[in-house]
Amino acid sequence: MKDAGPYLGLGVQLAGTMVVWVLAGWLLDRWLDTTPWLTIAGGGIGMVAFFFQMMRLLAKMNQLNDEPDSPDDHSAH
């Protein structure tokens, strides 16, 4: 279970990034009466933010996987 920890919130975190930007665009569209342009822009920004968030998380997970095993690890060879 310890190894799965970093991956458990990944989907929610990535989906939340996209949802926040689309929701912000939709709310601005309603406020400024510019439908659907800011929702579309929010979706585009959300996709870019999603991509960068995913790349950051993958780099962090790769760094965790590249760390040497602890000396207490007595796995069979």
C-alpha cells in the first residue's frame, strides 16, 4: 500500500486542474456575457495546466522510483 500512495490522488488532482479552469471560464462568461468564449479559453488553459501538472507529477514519481532502496530491504535476488 505504501508504494501505491503517490498514485492514489493522481486522477482527482489532474481532473481537478481541468475542472477549475473550465469552471472559472464559465463563471466569467456568465458575469461578462461572453458565452462561450471564456469557457473555451478556460478549457484551453485547463488542458495546458493539466499537461504541466501531469509532467510535474510524473517527474516527482520518477524521482521517487529512482531513489536507491533502503539498506533494510532484504528482497530475494
